[in-house]
Amino acid sequence: MNFTIAGPEIKIPEKISIRQALMVIGSCFAENIGNRLKHEMFDVHINPYGIVYNPISIVQQLSYITQNKEFTANDLFEHNGLWHSWQHHGSFSGTDQNDVLFNINKQLDEAYQQLKKAEWLIITAGSAYYYCLSDGQIVSNCHKVPAVNFKKKIASDNSIVVCFDTFLEQLQKINPKIKILFNVSPVRYVRDGLTENTISKSILHLAINEIVTKNNNCFYFPSYEIMIDELRDYRFYKADMVHPNEIAIAYIYDKFAAALFDDETKLVVKKVQQYNAFSNHKILNNSEEAIAQYQLKMGALMLSLFEKYPFLKRR
């Protein structure tokens, strides 16, 4: 007797290699995936603007990267003693305007260099809802500015497709070989309302399906479906009942790796995981001799790993 529906068969003809450069952008779930890739020594750049949820802002941010845009003081505003960018997460905000601009532009320059050489761009859209100012400017983060200053809107699937069509043309000019992997975040945005969350996710699915259908270099990975169907139980959520917990994230990531990693990458990742497991080992004997022996083993393992897979040294 089965107590769960088997997840969708994942057929993605193109594979990810650990030798390739990657970029990951999108919601907090994008960071979950990106951080796991980084931990396994992939060459990956994660969320150069910080966490972003809606596809309109994602496209806007990526377009700025392809244009190699440099942010200036005019792109910042001051609120509650901090300088912010409407396009960036609060982690970029700070009390010194020059420091904020330096950190923003440093990240964007690194993102531009990565996007030019990347063979995969992984996009995780979370919600079709977005916010804009009274002048129509779309914002990626409201920075706790009073709600009266914003209008909440929901993107149509057609508007998302049109935005991506324009961006894909820009992207082709700086990196014609890149492939794009879309997925919908399994996080449920219940603050919008349960019905509204369902509508929002449906719009994302409709838009992504059209983009993938008409572009040979675009693919879809079913993160959302795995969570909703295979892991249909609140024990796979955090205490807030909306974010996948570590067990769920690991399960979805394992599905991601099985479907997308090529054979060499699966082998290398296994070796990296063994190295990581040893590096996380707790030393029970804190004597100088025991610590020295542990460090010696760590160095030997790292040297062996880099000798066999020299491309990992770039990490």
C-alpha cells in the first residue's frame, strides 16, 4: 500500500557539470539550493541582490547585470538612519552610503563576470505578487517603509513571459551558450492568503511552461510539485508551516542532483561530501598532538582531492 503519490518523472536532457560556472537567483529556496551547491564546491554565484521573490524583479535585476549597470547615490534612499536600494535585500543596507554602494557594485561586477561565463542560470520564482511605488517603480524589497507608499499588484502570466523574452535577448548577447533552469519555490506565501497563494503559484507555472516550451535552452525542475505531492505532510515544514524544513530541502536537493548532475559530477560530489563530513568531525581529544594529526589528515585529504580534481581549486 502506498501512502504518497510518486513525484513527476524528471526528464531534463541537459546535465550540470561541477566543472561549469553557475548562477542562482530568486527566493530563499534558491539560497537553500545555491548554498548546498557551494558547499559541494561548485563554482556558483548566489543572489547578487539578495533574496528576491517575484519574477518581474528577478528579470529586472538580471537585466541590470547583463547591462553591467553601476549603481550611484541616486539609486539609494535613506530611511530610519540606513541607506537602502529598492532593488536590493536589506542585507545590503547600511549607515554609510559609500560602503553600501561599494558592496552593491562589487557584487554586481562579480555577477556580471559570472553570468558571462556561466553555463547554467537557475531561477527560483516564489510569488507573482509584487510591489511598486506611486511613480510605477517596481521594488524588490520594501525595507519596512510604510505600506501607504506602495501598490500591491499581481503579474499576469503573459507579462512575465514578455519580460523574460526581452531579457533572454539581452542574455544571448553576452552568453549565447547559457542554459536556464526554472523552478517554483515550494514556500507557501500565506500572508497573501491561501487562495491568493494558489493563484500566484498557478500564474508562475503558466508563465514558466510557456517560456520553457518555446526556448530550447530553458528547462523546468519540479521543486514545488515534489514538496506538494511527495512530501504532503506538515512534518516536512518548519514551525511556521510555510517553509520546507531541512529534511525536505535535502530530499528535494537529492532529487535535483539525481536528475541534473552528470556521472562525473555525481562521483566528485561524493568525494567532496566525504571530505566535508571529515572536516565537520568533532575532536574529542583536544591535545596538541590529536589536533595536529587531525589537521594533517585534513590537509592530505584536501591535497588528494585537488590533485585528482584540480578544477576544484578555483572555489
